[in-house]
Amino acid sequence: MKFQFSCILFLFFLSACKNDFMGESKTPQVDAFGEANHVVIVCDPELWEGPLGDSITWYFGSAYPILPQPEPIFDLRPMSYSDLLGAKPRRELRNYIFIADLSRVDSTSLRLLHSLVGEERLKKHLEESRVSNLINRDVWARGQQLLYIIGKDPDDLYSRIRTSFPALSKQIREFDRTQIKATAYAAGLNKGLAAQLANRYQIDLDIPADWLVATENERGTWLRKETEKSSSNIVMGKIPYLNASQLSTEGLKRIRDTFSRTFVRTDSPGDYMEINDQDLPLFIYQKNIDGNYGVEARGVWETKIEFMGGPFQTYLIQTPAKDSLLYIDLFVYAPELDKRNLIQQLEEIIQTVHFK
């Protein structure tokens, strides 16, 4: 009798789950909440607290390139399946990754996965793909994403964590771009400043309304956004294109140091900004911006005298006429804050560059 009652109660619970939060019976009525770069890892506690949890953290919690102090690519929040089925707000966050070893998953977790993914779809995925590419959107809240890394057994699961990381991290990053961009442009657009830059550099660039011109001269333009605890900066200029060596690592370093010494000053006479590629590496990537070839550099800067420093990203882009290079440098100074989100907001501004 007791066993029969338990079975009835369990079936009622699953039925209630399906009708209440599986997203199959109605459209979500609330918006997902949570910050960009935050990911809920739904996983059985015994898996999370063992080597598998270390493996997930190794990939999804690895260091964001490149910041003065280590910050993770994603902020991970572990949550068990039972916790997820508890308080409703736990199902209304933005990004989830479900982790499951199907050789040991319990009936509640398996039923939940079948409800979210579909039993046949899950089976087909495990048979045909070595990379996790299952995605659900807006299941329990609008603006929500559910991803899955599910293996047939422990070895298969470990393999899928490794092979799926590049695609899943890109998926989360792209999904969060809307929120990051909304934060960057929360104050609206500075159309007057955008028109000024368009006239000088022959580009369209969306500048947020809370940005101002710090300095402008014949060499270029320095834009700033100042808050109580942070300073976000963009330095722009245009130089003649002479040869391919300008786009080399040493060429980019010389160009950046020249612009930095022209614009950036501190209260100490003779102080200047320079690249510090001794303590942390300088990464250089080929970059296509608005259909034009260029390079992107990521590294850290510091001042020669005062103890100031932070991350930077520098872009050198060939203009459509191929006779000049557009120089755009992003850097952040925020000694009391994490800097990952600040530099990502600057990236979103640069994504709006369009050559006339």
C-alpha cells in the first residue's frame, strides 16, 4: 500500500512538473533573469564533486583571455536536478547546461531529460553525434537557453565535455551578446559624436550616449566613459598604410605605444602607458571587420611610473581603399572591479564599425 501510494505521488509530481514548468503546455509568462556569462550547471552532486566537476570547471571556468587578474570565461553555478525541481525561480535563469551520465542517471533526472529533449531525439543524438548540439529556448522563461552534455557512460561523457566546449562556449557567448550590448547602450546613442567620427574617419560607429571626447587632435580621438569605479576608453586614429610589417606583432606594438604616449597621461610628469608583454603574453589574431582585413591584439597595459594597469584590445584595420589603417584601441582601468564584462561591452561597440 505504501509503495503504491509513493508511485502515485511520484507520477503526480511528474505530471505537475510537465504542466507547470516543462514549457509544453503554455508559453512562458516571465523573462529570464541573471547576468551575462553566468551558467547554471545542472548535475548530480556526486558527479559535480568528483573529477567530472573538475573537468567542467577546467573548460567552462578557464581564464578569460587576457586580463591582469584571472577571471573565468563563465561564472558557474552548480545545481542538482532536485534543486532545479524545487523553487520555481531556479528555473527562470538565462543559461543552463545539463550534465548526465545515462548509465547511472536516476528516474527523475531521466524523465526530466526525456521531457525536455524527447526520448527519440536524445537517442538519435547519442548515436549520431560526438559533439553536444542540443538546444532548447524559452522553456520556463523568455530569453532562456538550455544546453546539454549527455553521455552513454562516464568515458563518453568526459569525451563530450572536451569536444563540445568550443561550440557550447561560443553559443553561450553569442546568446549573451544581446544583454551585453543592451548594458553598453543603456543610456542610448550619442548621435552627435557618431556624426563627428563619421566625418573624420569615414565610418559609422554607434557611440553610447554616456561617452564623451576626452582629447582630440591631429593624431586622433580619445573617447571615455567615466564612472565612480571604472574608466572605459577608446582611442582612434588613421595612419598611412606603408607595408605588411605594420600589421606584425612588433609593428602593432610600435603603433600602439605611439598613440598611447600621445594621448594617455597620469598625474606624474613623464609617465606614459606601455604594453606589458613580459608578465602576460600578447595575443595577436587575424581579424575581418566589416569585410576588411585587420589584426586584433589582446594584452595588458601598465604605466611606467604609477601603479596603474588593465586589459586592452587593439585593432588595426585596412580601410577599403587599402591606403590607410584605422587604429582602434580599447582599454579599461578599474582597479576595484572585475574587468571581463567591461571589456566585452567595449567589444560590442566595435562590432558596430561600418566603413562608408
